[in-house]
Amino acid sequence: MSFDQATDIVRESLLVMLMLSTPILLAGLVIGLFISILQAVTQIQEQTLSFVPKILGMGLVAVLLTPWVARMLLDFSARMFSGAG
């Protein structure tokens, strides 16, 4: 394996990881922003209020995206094991 091939594998691995984590992180970001705006409007300054909705929302997104994540991981694994980068 040459240095260029190893670099391509690492680059593709990081890209797949970024694509798989983005929807879940975006869900956490949107939910956290919504809760923060709600806290600012109602003047409720409880720091732990945003954790439960974020965890539930991110978990729901993860469950809903499981088939897509599995397909992406299987495709990536097949490309890595077949040697076709």
C-alpha cells in the first residue's frame, strides 16, 4: 500500500464519519437552540433543562436513520475490503 492509498483511505474514512454524525449533531444543535430561545423568552435559567430534549431528539434521529447508517457503513466496508478505493 502506497502513501497515497493510505491517505485516500483515511480521507474517505473521515468523510464517512462526518456524513454519519452530521444529522445527529444537527438535531442536537437545533433542539438546543430552540430550548435556549424558549428559556430566553420565558426567563427560565435552568441549565439542565435542555439535556433531556436533546438526548431524546438525538436518539430519535439515530433510530430513524439506522437503515441509512447501516447501508453507508456496509458500502464503505465493502469498498475497503475489496480494495477498490
